[in-house]
Amino acid sequence: MERKEAILKAAIQLFAERGFHATATSEVAKRAGVAEGTVFHHFKTKEGILMYIFDEMMEAYIEGIETRVRNATNGIEAIEELIRFHFRFSEERSEEVSVVIRDFPYRLVELGSPFREVVAARLFRVMNLIMECIEQGQMDGSIRDLFPEETAFILQGMLNGLSRVKLLGPLKLPELSAQLVDFCCHGLARPE
């Protein structure tokens, strides 16, 4: 397992530094201190490395969201916790998040791709978690009447967009999680 971990660490670093497409598997092998054949033994393809990174990262992301929203007292608090967690996660795992949001090749989710189901399952789970928070808030009265699915897409788009700009953009962004929590809570909260 040590070799596999070394390959993953090297791939994450190189993909974050140079980009997925600009990094050869021979470079990953060299940085990991293994033969290139060892890379293919563990992952079969370069896309397989990227999918492993994506899947592991998304599993940790989903588990983190589930833990935080499970302990929320109402829907609006669950949304607050989700947003705060998203920014902490993006900062703590910035290399992996950068690789995925910059370089994830969408051909991996095209019909016939062996990775399509894994990617779709993870993305749908995140959207469902956001929708569940919104629906919980509507039931407990903390979130106003709105369309949960559309609102979940908007919220996910804001989170992904801000992460992309913060990690990959030329501008140095200030810490925005508190502002986004405030913005979303005002927009979602049921008027008193």
C-alpha cells in the first residue's frame, strides 16, 4: 500500500502544480520513486489515478457534510454548517480540490465511460444532501417556500465557483465563508 500512497501523493502534487493533462505518468512514477509500470499496476490509466483522487475526495466531502448537517437543529443551521464545512474542506485539501475543479475531464462522465456511475453517484449525493437541508428547513419553518432542487443547484454553483476563483484565480480573495453564510441565510430564511 505504501507504493500506491506514494503514487497518489506524487500525482496530486504534480496535477496541482502542472495540471492533469500536462503531467505524464512517467513524471508521477519518478516523483513517487517507483517504476512507471507500478503506476499502471495500481491504477491502469492516468484517468484511473484522477478518478481515485476524485472518488476518495468526494467520499470524505460527503461524510463531512453528513456529519455536520446531522447535528444541526434546523434546516437553515444545516445550510450554514454545510457552507462552513465546504470552505474548510477546500482549504485543507486544496491540492485535490484544485485538481478536480480545474482538470476533471468531462469525457469521463460521457455515456459508455467506466467512471460515469461513480462520478454521477457522488455528485447526486451532494445535491441530495443540500436538497435535504432545504426540505428540512421548510418543514421546520426555518427556510421559506422555494424550489429545493433549483435552490440546491444555485447553492452548489456558488460554492464551486467561489472555490474555483479562490484556488485557481489570479485574484487573492478574502475569507468569504461568513459572508456567504450570511447571504444564503438571508436569502433562504423564512421572513418573520
